[in-house]
Amino acid sequence: MERTLSLIKPDGVARNLIGEVIKRFETAGIKIVAMKKLHLSRKQAEGFYAVHKERPFFNSLMEFMTSGPIVAMVLEGEDVIAHNRKLMGATNFKEAEEGTIRRDYATDIEKNVVHGSDAPETAAFEISYFFNSMEIVG
Ligand code: GDP
């Protein structure tokens, strides 16, 4: 069974959307096999988003991602990487399909409530960034 990393970003946690996001995963038949709440340091956020460090919005993204606590989860299911991306919707909420998390709750291209790994390699890196094998309960 495939696994992916999901984050509820600081805007989602601050706006009490943890339950709403989890409900969508559970309703879709996705299993949550690990979960924790944490507040990223600047270094931790930079390490997680290292692939974006040359992007013009990197500093703003770092400010946002360290602005408050997040919830990290490991999701498990068939094709869960693509399934989760579909539930999330496009990065830019204005382009996201109706009924997606970002279309329903994002307020800005940056403050888009959730993160989800985009490929098997990034999922493996991102899961291990937050969780060790003992913390994942299938
Ligand atoms: P994702 O995989 O859909 O999250 O999108 P990306 O990997 O392209 O970007 C990572 C995150 O950076 C997004 O989820 C947004 O929070 C933020 N982001 C992406 N594009 C922009 C942008 O043009 N401006 C700003 N301020 N933030 C952006």
C-alpha cells in the first residue's frame, strides 16, 4: 500500500480546520497511520522545502510555515499520493476544482491549508523528515 506525507499548514491549524481535513481523508477511505503536531523552526522549514530555495517566494513561505503549529500525518491507501493531491486541489486555490480542500478553504496561493507529497521519491523523503518507523502504525 502506498504512503504519502500530508501537512495541515499553520493557516489550517489556526483556523480550526484539523478536524475538517482529517474528516475528508477518512471519508475518502484514506488511513492515517501516523500523526503529530509541531512548530517548525526556520532550519526545519528550510530543510523540508529545500527544493524551493531559489524560488522568489521562498522567504515568504518560510515566514508562513514557521508562523504557528502544523499537523503532520502519514496517509496510506491505494494511489494515495495522487488521491491526496486530488482531494487537496491545485496549488492556486483559484484554479482548484470545486469540492477540494484548497478551493473550499485556501485564502491565498501561499496560505493554502495543506501540503501533500507529489511523487514516490518526495513522499519517502518527506515521511522520513517527520517520522521514524516506530511512529508509523499501519
Ligand atoms: P504544492 O505542491 O501544490 O504545495 O505546490 P509547490 O510545491 O509548487 O509550492 C509549495 C508551496 O509554496 C505551495 O503550497 C504554496 O504554499 C507556496 N507557493 C507556491 N507558489 C507560490 C507563489 O507563487 N507565491 C507564494 N507566495 N507562495 C507560493
